[in-house]
Amino acid sequence: MHLLAIDWFLLIEKAILILLIVTVCLVTAMYATWGERKVAAIIQDRRGPNRAGPFGLFQPLADGLKLFMKEEIIPNASVKFLFVLGPGIAMVTALMTSAVIPWGGTIHIFGRDIALQIADINVGILFVFAIVSMGVYGIMIGGWASNNKFSLLAAIRGASQMISYELPMGLALISLLMVTGSVRLGVFVDQQVNGVWNVVYQPLGFFIFFICALAECNRTPFDLPEAENELNFGYHQEYSSMKLGFYLFAEYINMFISGVVMSTLYFGGYDIPFVNEAAFGDVWWIGALEFLALMAKGLIFVFIFMWIRWTIPRFRYDQLMDLGWKKLVPLALLNMLITAVVVLWRN
């Protein structure tokens, strides 16, 4: 009987990397709430959080403690199992998308080459789309299980919105795949590190992808599932304590991961602008700098998301659907046609 050889060092490396990435996503989401309130305060000419710690930096910790300490309420009329499952699905799917993102190149440490990517699979970007599609279930199950008509309407809105905007997002991605010739995220980054960032070849595709990312994350001006003037607090109307916290955390994690994915697809991923990383050799700190470069690009997108939220008013729902089906889909098809002609002409 032959026993399978297990590379325990590889398992330890991946476990540490998973723990690091999950921690980074959670801490980023936690302090994105502080950042959002500060950005809103600057735009609205006020102070924002400034009581808990210097510059209000302990405010996210206070908010987290408050969510943990609040009473757990499950409505009597709700479907209890699904009511608890909904926010869990939203949180897990938000974190799972980070598994295939190349957070940096390969670092040489302790005599081993360690890739800063949890899973380098051949269908990386398709995996991201599949997991994002599953996030719809977290919203839909939570709204339906609450047995509240406002929550159900908001969940239906959220599901139809995400499904509608996944189509132009996928069409924009097809145009990028024509240029890249692969669906592995590592290949996307490698080609940009050794050449030009994809946003130069696909400016219209990036613009469409960015708008769809706003809609996928339920961010203003596409936050119709949480339209308080007609649906109160939306699909998480009946939630409290950390179940509500999971939904809120999932939204900010999705926002951060969306920024990282757009950086990977269109802005070179972990590529450090105007720096030739290969010239430094196999030093471990280059991997750390690449990781920080990708983080910085993702956080820039988070800031832009916040800036848009506190600048542009919310759309009506018919305007939301018209933009997706009547404008973005034709634009994405036109971009795909132009890209196909250019690729065929170059080949």
C-alpha cells in the first residue's frame, strides 16, 4: 500500500498565506468603514469620527464590539436556518474570491520559492465570476427568509441588478481575453509586467467593467437594494448583531476585492510602476513591495467608490435597468467587435 507523499511545508505555506489574506481583507473592510465616514465628512465639510482614539482610529473596533454585544434577534416568522445561512454565504463568497488573485510574485525565503497566490488555477477569472454569482444567493436567501415584504423586494432587486450587470461585465472581459489569450490571472499580470497595462488596450472595456463593479457591489448610484426612502434598510432589514455585521463586512470586502481584481486585469496587478523588480534578484522584500503595490491600487479604487457614493445621487430603478441593458450591453458588444477586428488584423 503506497502512501501519498505530503509536502507539509507547502501546506504550512498555504495556511499562513490564507490566514494573511483573510486577515488583510477583514482589517481592510473594518477600516474601510472608518475611511468612508472620513471621506464623507471631508466632502460634507465636517469632522467625521474623532472620539474613539486619535483621529477616530479606534472607531471600527468600537463598532465591531457593539455588533458583537448587541442582542441576537431572529424574527418568529422567519425561516431560521436560512435566516442565519444568508449572511454566512455573503461573507464566505466575499472572501473566496481572494483565493485566485496573485498578490505578488514569487519570493525566495528559507530556501524555498513561495508564490504569493493561494491557488493558481487555469480558470482563475472564471472562478472569480462563479463565486461572485453565488453571492446573489446570500442576498436572496436573507431577504426571503426574513418573511418581510420590504426585505423580499430588496432581495429581488439586488438579484436582478447583479444578474443584469454581470452580462456587460462578462462581455467586457471577453474583449480583454481576446487581447490576453488566457483566463489565468497570473498570465494577465505577467503580460502587463513585461509590456503595457491592459487599460491602454481596453479603456472602454475598463470603463464598462468599473461601472458594472459599482452595481455588483450595490454601491451608489446603484444601491437600489438598500434604498431607505422606499425599502427602509433593504434585504437586511430584519438583521441585527453580527449577522448584520456579516452583510456589511461582505459589502466592503467585495468593494476591496473588486478594486484588486480591476487592478489585476487592467492596471498591472502587483507590478510596481517605473520599477524593474527583476533587477533586484531573489530578495524577499520585493515580494512585500509587490503586495503593497497591489494593496495600494485596490485601496485607490475603494476611495473612488467612496468618492462616487458621496457625490452622485441614486438612480431610479428603471434608469438602472436601462443603463445596463440598453447602453452598457451594446457598448460592450461594440467594444468586443472592435477588439476582434484589431486582434485579427494584428495576427
